[in-house]
Amino acid sequence: MTPKKVAAVVTEYRKTSHADVILRNILTGYPGGARPNLELVSVFTDQVPKTDMSRDLAKKHGFKICDTIAEALTLGGKTLAVDGVISIGEHGKYPTNDKGQQLYPRRRFFEEICKVFEDTKKSVPVFNDKHLAATWDDAKWMYDRSRKLFVPFLAGSSVPVTWRKPNLVLPKDCEITGAIQLGYGPFEAYGFHALEGLQCMFERRKGGETGVKAVTCHPAKTMWEPVDKHEWTKSVLEAALKLVPAHAKGDIRELTAKNAGAGTFEVEYRDGLRAFVVILNGWMHDGEGSGGGFFFGCQRKGQEKPDACQYYLQEPDPYAHFAELTRAIESLINTGHTPYPVERTLLTTGILDAVMTSKHEKGKRIETPHLEVAYKPTEWGPAKGDVPKLDKK
């Protein structure tokens, strides 16, 4: 089968950047040796730091370094010359706004990609790394634009597709009382991963996803108060905490209360259910050497014990969880269909924006009537098989 041609649009391309840990799977194959049915033919880098890898890799692998996004998609011609686009707006030196949101150029990248689609009267699949944009308005614009141009559009975190220990996949249409996702900060960069870990499970509840009514970001000093108000949370929290392999010595509540990076996201869903993302800075290690710091727990109706799992992230090299994300991208570009709904990431982007607004406004409850995002989950689930061994080089 002839590999599909791919253009990459990235903020920067250096060792262990998202550009590196995703695109290396196309250039040299997945951990274990299998190769995706993709060929990287062009790369646009918005910034070129001293540690840039792209120029040397271009000489080695034969892809084209382009001065513009349009050139990357057309290879300098007048027609669209690729079968798919990978947009990676993560890492690099970009400003933050007054809410602490990093203003990566994800919307700008997508605007320029879509302009080529419009000019050439042809669209191909696009993957957008992590959340769609810093703000809801930009994210919704991107989503609406993709629909107008019939772009098969995928986005999101590596967390939903990585290994789960144990391998928990909730039954479709199960009845859930509530859920807790454990994670670590910083709030925007890693809080997004925690939200995606929560959402890929919670969306499987009875009735599917209907959206979010309100969001509150509780600061460290009061982060446990909203959790303690509900009867179901104690056993669910205990079940998730038991899976944490490495943490600081001392009382979890005392340690998190002293850490400005800790806090709780309270998410009120439109169907009346509630979930919490608990950011455990000060108690939970950042994940290095312990398989990551993201853990899910929920209580299903009719079940005696809560369900819980760890989202296992392999660090350091070969960062095999990014290989699993690349497999989803491969499926998108080869089939022209999204393996899981982009609406998931549209919703988590909106929740995260509301979290950052609430945090900026000192814990104010933010009503979110705009987050009436409804969708049904698919069966694309966690990674299968054993985790590849770490590269000891």
C-alpha cells in the first residue's frame, strides 16, 4: 500500500518536543519496528531554536523544509499535494494572557491550512495536537470551519489512547453516579490531559454526552471542600489514590493545601451529574519513573466497588504513548474518518477555558451555556499489548 503523504505544521521541532515524539513514529517507525502507512513529505516550523532537529532530519529523511504553511501543503505548487496534515502547536516561546493561558498559534495554523483547502477546493484530514486553542471562541471557530470545509478533524491528548492499568473500558450506556480524575499541574498544560482522561470515560455514560452547565476552579486551600460534599466521592477517591505508585510522604490534604499549583476543577454536567479533576501538586510526583500522574475513578450504579485505573505514560524514551496517538492519526489519514469524536476535545477545550477563567476570578463559578456539546462515544479505546521497553541509550 502506498504511504499517505503528510505535511507537518509545528511551533518548534527539538528533542522530546511534541513534534519529535509524534513525527519520529512516521520517520523511523513505531517502538517494536512496525511502520505507519504515512510518509512525512514537508515540515513548516514557526520557530527555529538553537536545538532545532528539523533541518538535519530533512537531510536524512528527504522531507522538504518549507517557509510557509501553504508551501508545506502544496509543496510549492498550485494544488494540494498531501493526503493529511498534522498541526502541532505545542512548545516554543509564545506569550500568555492575563488568565495564564499560553497563546500557541493553533487557530492561526488552522486558518492557514484551511485557506489552502479553500483555494485548492479540496480538503484532507487534519490532526490538531492537544486542546484546540486557548480560548473557547477560537476553538469553536476552528470546529465550525472544519465542518464548513468538510475536513475530517481530530484533536486531543495522548491520555485517552494510552495503556490503562487495569485495562478499564466502561460499558456503553452505563449509569454513573460521579467520577474523579487525579492529575498534576500546571493547570492549563497538564490539566487538559486530566480533563481528556475524565471525558473519554465519562462520555460513555447513559445517554452519551450532552454538555457542561458550569465549571468552578477551587484553589488549594479549599480544594477538598467540594469533593467532601458528596457521599460517593470518598470510596472513588480512595480507589484512584491506591493506584498512585509514587507520592510525597505526609498528609495529602496538608501537602496540597500548601502548594499553589494544587486545586480542584468541579464540572457540572447538563444531565445533572458532577465530576472532579483533582490536581495533586505537592503530594503526587510529576510522573517521572512512575508511569505518569493521571488516574481515573468512578462509581457505577449497581456496582459494589468503584472502577479505577491509571493512564500509563511511558517516560522517558521512547514515549510509546505518543506512538499510540500516532496510530490514531494514521487511522484518520488513511480512512478519512475520525477514530473518535473531535467534539470530545471541543468540550474539554471549553471546560479548560472556563477553569482558567474561574481561577483568574478567584474561584468564581462560571456558567457555561455555550458548552452544549452533544456527541456519542466510539469504540476506539486504550492501547493494546505490552508497553514497549524503555530505551536505555
